[in-house]
Amino acid sequence: MMAAALTAAGPVQAETPATIIVMDGSGSMWGQIDGRPKLEIARETVAGVLTQIPAEQELGLLAYGHREKGNCGDIELMVPPAPGTAGQIRDAVNAMRFLGKTPLSDAVRQAAEALRSGEEAATVVLVTDGLETCAADPCALGQELEAAGLNFTAHVIGFGLSEAEGAQVSCLADTTGGRYFEAANANDLAEALRATVTAPPSPPVPPKPRRYFPGAPMMAAIALAPTGGTTGAPAGMPAAFAFPPDGTAEQCNALCAGDALCAAWRYDPGATAQCTGFGASTEMDYTTQGLGDGWASGIKDGVLMLVRPYVPQEPLPEATLDAPETAPIGQSVAVGWTGPAAELDTIEIGLPGDGERWTWAYVANGNPVSLLMPGEPGNYELRYRFRDHTVIATRAIVATDAPVTMTAPAQVRAGSEMSITWIGPNAPQDNIQIAEAGSDSYISYAYVNAGNPLTMTAPDTPGQYELRYKLSDTEVIATRPLEVLPPDAPLPGANP
């Protein structure tokens, strides 16, 4: 999934605050808007915004998901903030690969920390085409940064997000006093970036009086989260509870009920259970956990401390999946399903026990849905994910080996045309590339649906190269060495 954030720091009066662009390199950037890949739109739009930023402004680039698949720690400060870096940032964004996960919360946190200097202000403009995929909560991050006393504001731009998806990330803006923008196309994205990146910093807005809401004495799958503010109720905090390492939520509730200063409690079911009590003056938000994870919280009757209404979790619905036990690598497989068919429900394929998904489809696409098998043989699982969040059904499936070959000359002259006959999955966006041996980049490519055999042109520089069959423009599943000779060199077997 894609997310780009532009982080500005400095006093409100600063003319050119320091800025870090946080750019998403996740695989969903290959999705299209108006027939164009989102990564292409984002590259062009960011390049255009860079031309409008003063040369003296300190500008940097932080990227994530751009080096490897499935690594939530793949976050890198590619260009440190400094004046005159627009060209470096443009080149770095153009060279990025788009294949990883979306640790957008940790990326925004690192950007804020990189720009944190004394009491300077920090503003993040987060542009996302998807949701957090690394077990973090952007809403909780906003609360944490506010509670830390940072002069921090986040604006969020939903790039191609649905209204329901936007609601899951707009809380980061709401919590920190920022704005949420919907960007359905390139023009919307450019306007939102101009409004938040090139516009002068806004003066601080006085805080509005809070309205507080009640909770319930027992709230399953809820983790109370102090905002750092106070409700104005009389101060007073309960003493730390002596709690057994295998204690239960019911025991935590009983401890709070027996303490006059305890107005609310939170039960953390980790390896060692923890019970935390809070006083009535503690302003609270909350995060929603998985129903089966064991988290629980409670607020005594008559206590108003929540900054938003408490919405109880409903029991998870049931679902089933129907698919073959095996399917060849790179081939499409039909997956039948039963389930709630709620908004954002998806069916995906990935490694067992791993949150990463190889490919996925919304159940709204039909029944059955069509999924592309991975390019590496092995054991995988199909998953029905409720509202693109909680897995409520799984089914094992084995990716079996299948022939993937490329037949071509072992040696060709520089700049000459060659014919490549191929056998492979022929999935959407399958292509054959010519690349330097051992290089992560490629020199040229051709989509396999252009013909069989394909005609490609050898590189102009003699040397050692290789042909690569790339499944769905995502994973290399076969290679073949290729030697490029000087233009006048004799070819083996050719007449002198």
C-alpha cells in the first residue's frame, strides 16, 4: 500500500520550515487510477510540488517498503533534510522499487523524531493509498505524540481511498489538529499537496472545549489510551495494583471496583498480565483490539472521560473458503466463498501464520474470486479477511512447481535483435527483462503477451547479462545467462 508524508518542522513564524517527505514504496502503488499506476502519478505530482518549494528550504526524503517484501522495519532516511535537495529527492523517488509493506505509523514517528529539535513545530502531510499493514495504530500514534507535548500537526491525504478506508486514517489528523483530504485523481493529489506543503504555516488554533462520553464497566477488546489531557474532574490516582502474572480481566475489574480513586482500568493480556488503574481526571481515548486477543477495559458508571463515544465490538461473523488443494505457481485460481460480504472484505493468499499477503481481491469482485498463485512452490493459505482487518477463515493450498523457461541465444552482438521463446504462467503484467548479471535493476523489458517468441534488442555495451522472467512484474521466477559481444565479434557457429 502507498503512503507519502511531507513533514515540516519549525516555529510557526518560520518562513521555510524543514521538511521531510515520507514516501511509501509498498506494492499497492502498482494499482491504477484513471488507467495510470498510482506510483507514476505520485512521482509526477511530487516532482511538480518540488519545483514550487523555495531553494533555501530544508528538504529531505524518508522511504519505506522500497527495498524488500514483508519487512515492517524497511524504513530509510534516503536524503537528509538540507537546502537544495529537490533534485536528489526527485531522482531517489524515481529510482524507488514498490514491493514492500506499509509501516506508515512507524514512518511518521521516525519523521517526527528526525525533525524534533527543542520546541520547534512539526507538521506531517501523509498521502496514503492504503492502510497500516504492520500491526500499528495511526490513531494511537497521534494520541501518543500529542500526549508527549510535541508541537505536532498531521494532515492526511487519502489517495484513492474509499470513505470507509479514509475514516481509519483520518483520526491521525483529527487527533493532532490537522485536516483530512480526499484525493481521487492526480489533480486532487496535486491540490492537496500544494495546500499543505507549499502553503505558509497556519497560526495555532486555540483548543476547543472537549465533550466527554461514558464507557461501560466491562468493555471487551478495548484498550483505554490516556490522551495526556485532563477532564477537569478532581485529581487523584489509584495506587499501583498488585496483580498476578496470570490474572484475568475480571480480577482487574474487581481491583478497580474496590478502590475509591480508581475510575477506570485496562487489562493487558501479554505474556505477563498487567492491570492499570486510572483516576477520574484522566482524559481517555481507546483502541479496538481483536476479539480473541484478550484485551479489556472498564469505566465505572457515571464517569465521563472518553473523548469519543464507546462503540461495542460485535461478535465476528463466520466465513468459509472453497478452492483446489493445489495449483501451479503463477496460475490464477478460483476461490469460492461464503461470508458477511461487508465493505472492504477481502480474500488473500499468503504464507501460513504470516500477515503478509501475496495477492488479494475484494469479495465484491464476485463469487468465486480469482487470485494469482505465488511464483515459488510451497505451502500457502487462503484467508477471508473481514473489513480488510481480521481473518475469520483460512484454507490451506499448495503451490506446485510448473515449467518456466526462456529459449534464446547464449551470445548476441551488442545492439542486435534476438528472439526469445518462453514458457510461463502468462499472468497479467508478466514480462521478460534484460539486466546486468547480479543487478537489482533492469535495462529493458517486454510483456510476454506481446508474442511468443518475443523480439528484444540486446544492450549496446558488451558484457555479462541475464534474461529474467518476472511474474506479474513482482517476482523473478526464472533467469537465463546472456553474453553480449562487441558489434563486430564473430558468433559461435556463424560463417566468417
